[in-house]
Amino acid sequence: MRMVEGRAPIVHTKALTKAYGEHVALNALDLQIEAGATGLLGANGAGKSTFLKTLLGLIQVTSGEGSVLGHDIRTEGPSIRQRIGYMPEYEALDPRMDGIHQVRYAGELLGMNPVVAMQRAHQCLEYVGLGEQRYRQIDGYSTGMRQATKLACAIVHDPEMIIADEPSNGLDAAARDFMLQTLDTTVRNGHRSVLMASHLMDDVEQVCERIVLLHKGRLVAEGRIEDLKAIDREYEVHVWGAAEAMERGLLDRGLRVRRQGRVMRVADDRDDVPREVLEVAATTGSQVRRLHTYEASLEDLFIAIMERLGHDVKSSEDLLAGGAPR
Ligand SMILES: Nc1ncnc2c1ncn2[C@@H]1O[C@H](COP(=O)(O)OP(=O)(O)O)[C@@H](O)[C@H]1O
Ligand SMILES: [Mg+2]
């Protein structure tokens, strides 16, 4: 019998805390992650890589607890790593090996028999688009080829779940698209789970159904992207004439408005906002050309959450360039 997908949590943590000396990198995380594709978001230094390594049992937690696929992260790291494919953030390849031997070696480290590991290495390299280059030495590979090789190493033992730390880092558009598509295929057709850390909203939106957002080691948002967006729904209104007066009229009624020229976005945070918009337009003599619900992007959602936390950010890139806001 096959389990119904996407229901039982595959990761569970309770008050999970990790400190490096005085520095608290993960602060009392209470979290459940369901099967499927989940994006782990946060600025540089938010604690994403640390979190992934604690799940894999690669670093000791300071306090609290957690489990992955039913295994205790404090005591069952080796069992977890048998069932998870890990694509680390930084270089994990031996430049002197060729692709095929690197991937076979990754399989052997996981306890696979060399013959089976070799067969799987061929399959996996084919899967990540490196079938032709598998006998070339890794130090001649492009960044995209190295990332693909890391993914092949991660899936050599056919894991149920893949943990990918910044999988599209440093990739050009074509390599990035291919990487994201491969991860997406792995979830949709392969019925595997993916937990991917990224600071790129578009990447996460392309692959993931859910997000976990960390900020300075704390959990600040979590859930299905669709549901999180609903919290912040807005109407977009295009007007002709007296836009400024209309903005003032809306603000006077206590509506939340962001205006850029003739286009304004009005928060849908009470009953029948469209009616109020039309009423204000009638008093200011503005013509409403268009009025529709605004399709927020994950980027919009991220900015809205950061605003609520009291950070004035204009884009997710702001956070990347400068590290986490104080
Ligand atoms: N081995 C370590 N020793 C000390 N501090 C660390 C170590 N690894 C990470 N940190 C610190 O912990 C915080 C979280 O780091 P990290 O998990 O790498 O964040 P992210 O992956 O979100 O960029 C950062 O402030 C970082 O400097
Ligand atoms: Mg990281």
C-alpha cells in the first residue's frame, strides 16, 4: 500500500536550538515539514545551512529535539543520511576525479556495493544532464556541471528526500532552469520530498509548494505559499484623474494604500473594499479603469513579512547584499 502523499510530517522539531559559543544560530525552532517540496528561506546568516546540517545529524544540537523520517537527529544521523540525499552548499567534490567515479564514490560512502554504485552513477549522471561528460575530470567542469554532479551524488542511493543547500548558487540562467526543473521533476514524478534552502524567491516559487522562513535563527513564517499570500491580499486599482486625492480619500477611511502614479494597491483587510474604492472614486471624480485582486509574488510576501518584523526592505536582494537586518 502506498501512503497518501503530503500528509505525515517528514521533519519535526521541538525547541531546536543551536549555539556556536555565544552566538545562537537556531533559536527554539518548533516546526513540522510535510512531504513534498519546501523552500527554506532567509537572509545570509539566518541559520538555513545550520538547520539543514542539524537535520542530517552532521552537527550536534545545543538543546531541543528533532526527527527526520522518524529518526532522532541527535542519535540516528547515519540512518537519516541513508534515507536522505544531501547537496551541500560548498564544494564537496574531488576535482581530480571524473564525474562517474565521484558519484560512484558517493554511493560507496553510503555503503552501496561498488557494482551497484557504478550502475546508479551512470543513471544519476544521465538524470542530471551529464551523461556525455561523465568521464571528464571535475576540475574542467563549469559551476553548473559541478552543481549537477553534487545532485547526482545526493540521489545515488535513491533517497526519499533531498536536502539541497542553495542548489542554484552561481548558475547561469540555463543551468539554473535545468537544476530547478530536475528538482521539480524529482518531486512531481519521482514522488520524493525536497527541502531546499535558497535566498532566491523565484527559485523557491518555481519548485516549492510550502516555505519555512527563518530570520536570525527564529522561525518567522511557515506554511503553504498560497495560504501565506492570502493573508496579504490586495486589490490593484488603475485610475484616471485625481489619483492623489483618491489615495488621500482611501487613507482617510483607514484603508491601507500603496500608490505608484495612477496605480494603487489597497489591502483587502475588511469587508467589501471594492465598494469603498468606487465610493471614494465617485467623490474625487476619478475614473476607475481597472479593479482586480493583485497576484502577489513570493517576493511581495517576503517584503510584507519583513515589514511586519519592522524591517524596511525594498527587495529580498537588499538582505543578501547587506546580510540580515539588525
Ligand atoms: N561553524 C560555525 N561556527 C561559528 N559560527 C557559525 C558557524 N557556522 C555558522 N555560524 C554562524 O551562524 C549563523 C548562521 O549561519 P548559517 O547557518 O550558515 O546561515 P545561512 O545558511 O542562512 O546563511 C551565522 O551568523 C554564521 O556566522
Ligand atoms: Mg547557507
